[in-house]
Amino acid sequence: MKKNQLVSLLLIALFVLGIAAGCGSQQAQTTAPATETQTATAPAAEKEKLVLAINATFPPFESVEVDAAGKQTFVGIDMDIADYIAEKLNVEFEITDMAFSGLVTAISSGRADICISGISPTAERLEVIDFSEPYFYPQTGILSLDGSGYTTLESLEGKKIGCSMGTTYAKQAASVKDAEVVELDNTPLVVQEIINGRIDAGIFDGSQAFEFMKEYDNLELNLLPAEMVAEDSYAIALPKNSPYKDQINQILAEMKENGKMDEILTKWLGETYVAQQK
């Protein structure tokens, strides 16, 4: 073969190899983004929002804290329970604060999806809404001015008794012989009426009454013997046929078993009170 023919063949071979290499490079560039797309993380699904109805005048179960900037935060036993349930259900609670007497209507009318607010599953309420299993059995407390000596319901015979409107404590007060029952919008108003001498005593949840004892040094608290009665317990209120009822019961059972419920109660009520509940 002549020298010039050999040179020509070599040049052609190099040209073909250059094209092949270029094609391979282009193929690598076009396939890389496809690999990135396949491994990209999909955006997280937005959590379902549920309306949580509460009455935030019931410490230590629910109340409002205001920081230096004026921001309000709902805190308490029920709020900690609500946070745990929301995490387990993978939902977000939109809290609406209202009068206690409006909680049942909010649930039964569909304006709220759930209520965790120291509410008891009475027979009357069970006619229109559902409840979870109980998560707390309160002790009833009689709150009065120091030295009053109202240690039993019988000792309140003929007295003027204050209660929060729509609560089971109003029914207890009504059972006292010759008593005049005064129902007010919330328990802080009842406490003010006691302090101002316009009523003789108030009937409360004992743990809540204990909170008021911390605030005012001229009050006396007498706890009544505890009774493990479901109708007087605190449970979570839900609309009839709520799809969340069974799940919430499972979560409450888990909280009792893994110690989370005792942890929350001890945080707000102290070890002594929790020990007496067992």
C-alpha cells in the first residue's frame, strides 16, 4: 500500500472513533438527569386538618399562656394529650376556644371534629355525640373562703353554690337539699364570686380547684372521696360514627401502657396527686 493511502485510512479511523466517543458522552449527559428524577424525594403530603374544640378556662387541663410579645398558647393536660394524638394520627389540630356549654353542640353540629376539654360522657351527651374510653377520673372539690368548713355536699345544704355552666358539677350542686345553684360561664368567674362573698362555695374538679388555691391564699379546698364512675370521668368527645374513635381508643391505651399518660399527669398535677389516682 502506498504511504498516502495508509495516512488516509488512519485519518478516517480516528474520525470514526471521535464520533463514537462524542455520541457516548452525549448519551451519558442525557441519561444522568433521568437518574436524578427517579431518585428525587416526592413532596410530603399535607396533613389533614381537624377542628379541636376546647374551653381554655380550665387549668391545669387547658388554659391560655401569653408571652412577652403577646402571643397566646394553649397549654395543659388536655393540650399535651391532643399533641400526642395528633402526632399518632398524622393530623393537624386547628383549635377553637369556646364556652364549655357550647362544646357538645359544636361536635354534634359538625363545627368541630373532636373535643378534649375535661368533658364527661354523660347519658344525655351520649345521645347526640360519641366518646372515647375515659382517660381521667377527677375528684370533686368544694372551694370556699378559708375557715368555711364545707367538707361534704351535705354541709352545703341551704347554701348558695357556684358552678361552671353545663358541667356535671352543676348537677351535683342541684342535688344538695335547699341549695341555690348559680351557673356561670367559667370557673374563674365562680372563684371571683366566692372571693367577693356573693356565693358560699363552688364545686369544681379538685385538680383545677388546687390551681386556684395557688393563686389565692384566702381559699379552702375540701376533696370528696373519688368514685370511678364513667359518667363523671373525662373522655374525648367525637361526632357520632367518627372514623377516629377506634384509633383514639388505641392511642389512649398505648399512652397508659407506655407511661406517657402518667408523664403528662405528673407534669401538671405532681407525683402525689397521680399516686392517689391509682
